[in-house]
Amino acid sequence: MLRPNPTLHRSLSLLFALSVGVAANLNAAEPAVPPMTENPLLVESTLPYFYPHFDRIKDEHYAPAFAAAMVEHRAEINAIADNPAAPTFDNTIVAMERAGQTLGRVSRVFFSLSGTVTNPAMQKIEKEMAPQLAAHGDAIRLNATLFTRIEALFEQRESLGLDPESDRLLERYYKDFVRAGARLNDEQKTTLRAYNAELASIHTAIGQNILKETNSAAVLVETREELDGMSDNAIAAAAAAAKAAGHEGKYVIRLLNTTGQPALSSLTNRALRQRLHEASVTRNSRGGEFDNRAAIARLVKVRAERAALLGYTHHAALQLEEQTARTVDAVNALMAQLAPPAVANARQEAADLQAVIDAEGGGFQVAAWDWAIYTEKVRKARYDFDGQQVRPYYEMNRVLIDGVFFAATKLYGITFQERTDLPKYHDDTRVFEVFNEDGSPLALFIVDWYARPSKRGGAWANSYVAQSHLFGTKPISANHLNIPKPPAGEPTLLTADEVNTAFHEFGHALHTIFSDVKYPRFAGTSVPRDFVEFPSQVNEMWANWPEILQNYAKHYQTGEPLPVAMLAKIQAAEQFNEGFRTTEYLAATLVDLAWHQLTADEVPAADGVMDFEAAALARYGVNFAPVPPRYRSPYFNHIFASNGYAAGYYSYIWSEVLDADNVDWFKQQGGLKRANGDRYRAMLLSRGGSLDAMQMYRDFAGRKPDVQHLLDRRGLNRAPTE
């Protein structure tokens, strides 16, 4: 089953993508930068693993740190471009890998924290920095003198005697520069710079609007009676949220940044369910200061214009060229294969829900706000099981220590020790040191699982330090979820989806932790976007692996293990509601693809954004009202708040083809065995982007991935009535 997580992964290839700074011309006069000898961002951390001094970093440090780091980086790049010596791999390519270390450190800390503990001051800095970072990135990639050196090396690469990783690094730099516009003429480069600066500003504005509207659109409830069906803990959390918002005695249901909201699975009050759903789906499109429609229309138009300038038919073609899919046609073909059976299954599921509604004398047609609660009723009737039954067995600390960590120890031999001596950026976080089986230090891992208003929605992984033999650095990885925090003294009990998400995000962390490459350009998750979700999805398999489940799924009060009979019911219901889950995901994916296959003159105006989305859903046959897209365009953070998943939201299911095939491989090889983990670590997780992704997979599995495993998993290869 696919549970796509809004894993933006802002740290991917940070040393190249974010570690490039401010001036539109690298040879421009240096700006005056005040001395900041006390700025903790401008000096290497003295803590283990170069762990950030979170206790010393203040908002006022960021802007001066960016300015000073950019000046330093500019000087480093100028020295490479203007080097009178003939270009060599070391004095050009390796020198570029070494450049921008201070800016990389500043960027990683700032952009990581702006997603987890943001505030108005940080949001202001983010808006100001976005176009400056874009301009400086252009100044590097559009520097003709620098590109001449890179191109000369690329043309003679076969005679350079480079090792495979170094040869791939040279190839990547050359392609990155070409795709960024290095071959354009001066007039075209000026236009491209303007596009990139504008896009960076729009990305930031959209992302900040999504966070602000998600917070402001929280639903205020007058009485406890209206919350019938919600657990006591959830009601207490709603009361606490209301009190914090100045509505003591009332209740506030906070929104997550997905169309569906957790409370919809338990609220018996249909009117409140509808109000909650409508608050969710109208976000950022109902007028007011947080409306994103005009920004989206402009963003898509500029992306299309930029793609045309770079020689591509549309933005999707530009994005997909460097992915494992390679072409838009390949992605469209997979979507066309999956959408019809997914929607057919969803319609059958809707009929099952309608039968329950009719049997209860409901007198209404199933709507989107009814789906979750009636799904639980059908699940209970069909399997004598509902999702709430398992929550007492999923206590958060046990899931982490006895589940996520235990599985990693069994499979890879690594162990974890909590570090309480290191500073935190928020009290809810925890830090663990990771050790190899022989006791040697491997990495640090930050756990940040609780939701808060200052944190963007969804779940994601990022890194504060990238592994690199060039610099002798070990990784610092972090996982972020958005689990509602219960009142003080109450246990944190997770849903099955939250457990799965925890295992998923730790798969990304393992990709970072096990990185074993020379160059930071290839570290950890620096792989094609449609490959990056593969290791995380594979790690989900261990959440319900019997040996792992028995170790962590224990009742939070009694310690009793999850009953065997309940486990059997969970397994029997694995494909239950799969039509819904696949359809809501595919609907969002197809909207993404529709936006980014437009040419500039096809982009609608702001008042046509929602009509375009509706038409795209209808064109692809996924316009089934009870199952809206997982994200609607105005709050589709993945594709509009950054360039990361634009024309790339398909990556989750594309990666799942590999995931399903890989899970089959593990099962054929005996499952949870050290030999399997060691092979997986050595041949896939440790290699990062240092090898072609698909070749790496074929070398590991000894075969091409078979899509049949995905179809079997999702029940998409049989009639929906079965």
C-alpha cells in the first residue's frame, strides 16, 4: 500500500543546490559585511560530528551569516574560474566540491529549521534570501569562464584516468551546468536569471501561505457533544489547542496539510465532518492574503517559459530527463495503466460504504467527508477489526526503540544510544548516536515526531551534515513527522499509518546514515527523485514483519503483545480500501503532471486554476467526488512550494515498483537476515548517487524490476468485485 509522505527532502544535493549564494555577477563589488566573529554559523561546530550549536543560534545570526558565507563562496568560485593553470579534475571539479562549505552549513541549518521551528523573523529572511540564492546559483552555473574549464575536462574525460566515482562527478557537473543554461547566449542568460529569481520568490510565498492558512483554517467547535466519537485524548488535545488560541472552554481541530483529516474517521456528527472537510479543501483558494491561485498560475507559466528557453517542450520534459523514468511518455503510460483499475476499485468501495449508510437509514449519498468513518464501519463488519483497536499497542517510544531501531539492529547490526548532552532546537526532539556492529561511530540521528504550529505539515527527512570521505565527515540525519501531541502525562498512541510513516522516514535516514562515498555531491539521498523514495518504501515492510511487530506492538498499559488474532485481521485487511488510497494519490499525481505539461500560452489565469484542476481530473478519469486528490493545487506543497517534486509526485509510485520487487527479493532470500541487510547496505544504501540508479538496482537484485509485484500488492490486477 502506498502512503505517500510529503517528504520534500530539502537537503538533497544541498552542497550544490543551496550552497550557492547571492550576487548576480561573481565579479561584482563585494558587499560590506560586518564582522561576525561570534556568529555560531560562521565557524565549524566544536560538537561531535559537527553537530550544530542549536543553543547558540539566534534569528539575528542568519542574514549576516548568509552574507559572509556568500562572499567567501564567491571568492572561492572566482579563484577556480580565473585559475591561470590549465583545468584539471582537482583544480576545477574537486575544487568546486570543496567550495561553499560555510554557505552549505548556513543553508542546511536555516532551511531545516525554517521547516520545523519557523517564526515571522525566519519567514522574512526566507523571503529575502530565496531570490538572492537563486541569483548566485545562476552566477555560478552561467559563468562562461567556469563552464569552459568544465567542458574541456568533460571532452577529454576518457583520457583523464579517473576512478568511476570521479568520472561520474565530472559528468554530473557538466550536465548540471548544461541543463542550468550554460550554453545560452548573454541575452538568454539574463532572461533565465530573472525567471529563476522570480520562481524562488514564488516558491517561498506559496509555502508560507500554505503553513499560515493551514493554521488559520483550524475548525472551532463550540461543544464537546459535537466531538462525539473522538477519543478522550483527541478531545483533550482539541481543548488545549482552543485554549492556546484564546478560546478556552471550546475546541479546535487543527488541520494537517492533506485533504483528508484524521478526525474524519471518528466524528459521528456529519455536519461537523462536512465543515472540517470543506475547511481543508478550500484552503489557499478562498480569497484573502493566503490565496495561492494567482501565484500558482504565474509559477506554472514561468516554469513553462524557462523550460522553453532551455530547449524543452514543457517543464515536465525538463524535470524528467534526469530521472530514472527519463520521459514523460513513460510516466504517462504507467499512470494510464494504474488509474482505471484504481478508480474502479474505489467505486466498488463507495458502493460498500453506501450499503452501510442505507442500512442505517442515513438517507444521503456517500461524500468525501463520510468516507473515513464509514470505511472503519465496513472494515469492522468485514474483518471484525477497526483501526482504533491497534492504537493502544502502538505507543510512540516503543515504536521507535523496539520497532524502528530494533529492525535496523536485526538487519544491519547497528545500535543506538541516546545523546542527552547535545543541544536541541526544540524540547520535543531527541538525538541518538548510531554505531556499527563493531562499536565504531557511524552517525547522529535526530527524531522530531510531534506536530506544532511552527512546523510545516507532513513527514520528511533531511540532513545537517553530509557524509564525505573528501572532508572526513559522518552524517547527521533527521526525521520529522506530525503526530498530535497528547496532554501532559498522557501516552502518545499512534495510528497504523503513523507507524508506517515512522518506518518510511527512517528508510530515508538509513540511506543517509549508510552513505559511503568520497564526494558530498553523491552523499546519501542525492539520487534521482523517482528513486529516492525506494529505500524508504522498502523499510516499511518491517513495520508488520512478525518478529519486529511482536517486539514493539505491546499494550501501553499491560505490556501484553498484540493478539495473534488481531494481527491476522490486520493482514487480512491489507488491501482493504486500496482503491481509495491509490485513487487519491493518482489524482494528485495526475494534477501535477497536467500542470507541468502545459506550454506557457496554455496556462490559465488565477480564476481558472480550480477549473483547470477539475478538467484534468476528468480528462484522466479520476474525477470521483467521494475521493478527492490527496492534495489540491492551492495547498500542494510538494510541487509548488519548491521545485523538488514538480512533475515528480509520480515518484512515490514509480519507486514503489522497485520497492514491491525488492520486498519480493527479500522474502525469497529469507527476509530479516543479516546477509540480506549487509548486501542491501553495501550495494544500494551506501552508494548514494555515485552510480546510475537503475544499474545499481539491477546489480543488487540480479534482475530488472517487475511491475507485477506492485499490481499484486495493490490488488490492481483483478476485478474490483473480487
